[in-house]
Amino acid sequence: MNVIENAEKECAVLGTLFQGIVNEMKNSSSLWEDLASKANKMHIQLKSTIITFSLFLDAFQRIADLATNTKGATREIGTALTRLILRHKSIEQKLKSFTSSLVETFIQPLNERIEEWKKSANTLDKDHAKGLKDYKKLRNELRKKATETVKLQKKCRKLPKHDILHNKLNSAIQEVSNYYGMLEEREKQALRSAMIEERSRFCTLFTLLKPVMYF
Amino acid sequence: MNVIENAEKECAVLGTLFQGIVNEMKNSSSLWEDLASKANKMHIQLKSTIITFSLFLDAFQRIADLATNTKGATREIGTALTRLILRHKSIEQKLKSFTSSLVETFIQPLNERIEEWKKSANTLDKDHAKGLKDYKKLRNELRKKATETVKLQKKCRKLPKHDILHNKLNSAIQEVSNYYGMLEEREKQALRSAMIEERSRFCTLFTLLKPVMYF
């Protein structure tokens, strides 16, 4: 009996950890959506900033033209100002590329991933729940089998030379332990999938951020 | 007569150039005001952008905290994300300093200068106009003096030994040429002031931009 209790406990620990991670993933949807939404607001603001920056540079260019064309011989100042503005125009261009890359390589893909993540967390949860349901159905039968095994063990101790009985016991022990081994393996596999899934979310965030940051 | 005509022409050229520069300065007020206004709009946009950037970083930090505190052992990813956010917080800080420096060292002083420049261009114009008025009053008298000098020259040619007559001629020539010399000097001075004033505007623009650009 002890072996089965231990196996059940082990599986329960794995199952609880799995459920915890899956719940975390499900509950964090709003945080990810908030990140995408805040990035989008920032992108909208950046676009307006670029427009005002561009208008500022245009006004600046009119001052440079004034210096270039004035009768007061400030042509070389006008040229220097124009050079300065051209350098700032390249900053404007960089800002534009950065802003559109923010949408194309970060916000849009992130939004797509968030939708995928909702589905994948649900799938993980459902698949695990289905396995658990099968297990609960089988549990009583298994416990009965385990009790029979204990009885068989007692009998075997009394009849140490009864080969058929011993073979029966061995196959019963094998059956029960096989099942729990399989169950534990399934729980471990589910937990591994959940952990990989969760970790991959943060790795995806890195991957999406990288091209934006390298601007 | 030829000498006076030349002197008058010379003064007229200087005066026209002066007036051109002063008019340019007066008419450019709207361009300078536009520059200050566009810089101000950019500053307002930058402030909004900083707010959205800050909100984005907060949302990002919540994701990093999620990674740090999750059961899925992504603590080291959480730490890396937090480090990344801290580095971006320093960009936010730089943007804040840049934005306030834009107001304090560029927009505000530029607005003050624009007001000063309106006054100084008017002062230059008025002072020059006053000088011109005095000159116009004197012009007829001067022309009479110049005609007398021409007559004196003819007399002197007939009476080459008449010392008193010669002295009179010399002092008359001296008087007329002194006056035109003075007039020319005044026009040159006015033109120099106008040119320095105009040039100093563009130099001021450089001086005000420099601390903003070095951010």
C-alpha cells in the first residue's frame, strides 16, 4: 500500500506544480495584453513626436535659408545651420524606422503570440485534465489490485515454494507499478511541457525586443 | 558738384543696404516665433512620449516580475529582463533631462531674445531714420554751399594770388567734405551695427542649441 500512496503523492505534487504554472500562464494574459497595449500607445506618441520633430526641422530650415539668403553676408552660417538640420533629419529618419519596427517586429507579433498563448495554455490544461479524469476512473480498480497484491504477498510468504502464486504476485506488482510509472511519466511530461511553454514566452519577448533595441 | 553727387550716391547705397537688412530682421520675426513655437510643440509631445514610455516600462517590469516569481523557474530570465528595464529607465531619465533642457536652455531664452530682437531692430531703424531726416534738412544748404564752392574755385583760378579768397575756398571745401565724410561714416556705422545685429541672431541660435544638442 505504501508504494501506491507514495506514487500517488508524487503524482499529486507534479500535478499541483503543473496546475500552478498553467494557472499562472492563464492569469498573466492581461499583463501581456497590457504590455502590448502600452507599447502601442508609445508607438502612437512616437509618431506624433516625429511629426512635431519634422515640423521643428522645417521651421529651423527656414531660419537657415534666412541666414543663407540675407544681405548681411551670413551665408556661411546658413550653410552650417543647413548641415546641422540634415544631420537631424537623419535622426528623424532613424526615429521613423524605429517606430515602424516597433509595430512590425514587436507589437503585431506580440499580439499574435498572446492569442496563441491563450490557446496553448488551455490545450495544456485540457489535455492534463483529461489524463487526470482517466486516472481517477482507474484509481479504485488500481487500489483493489494493490490490495489483492498485498494479500498475494502474505500468501506467498506462507507458501514460499508456490511458483504459480509467486508469478501471479510478480505480474500484479508489475502491473500496478507499470501503471504508476506511466502516470508519473505523464505528469512529468505535462509539467515539462508547461515549463517549456512558460519559459518560451519570456524567450519570445527577448526575441521580439532584440531587433527593436538594436536600432 | 561731381564730388557731392558721388558722396550722395555712396551714402544712398549704404543706406539702402542698411534698410534692407533692418527690414529683413523685422520681417523675420514670424519665422523665429514659428521656430520657438514648433520647438515648444515638440517639447509637449516629448513629455507625452516620456509618460507613455514610462508606462510601457512599468508594464514591462510586471512581466519581468512574473518571470522572477513564477513557479516555472524562470527567475534568471526575470533578473535579465529587470536589468534591461533599468537600462531603459536611464534612457527615460535622459529623455526627461533633454526635454526640460529644451525648454530651459532653448525655448524660453529664444522667446526672450525674439522680444529683444523686435526692439533692437526698431531702435536701429529709428536711429537711422532720425539721422536721415537731419541730413535731408541740411542737404539744400549743403548744395548751396557746394555751388558757392564751385563759384569760388572759378574766382580763384582768375585770381591765383588772392590769399584770402584761396583760404575761403579751402575752408569751404573742407566744410562740405567733412560733412559728407561724417555722413558716410554714420551710414557705415549703422550698416555695421545692423550686420552685427543680424549675425548675432544666428550666433545666438547656435549658442542656445549647443547645450540641447550635447545631451
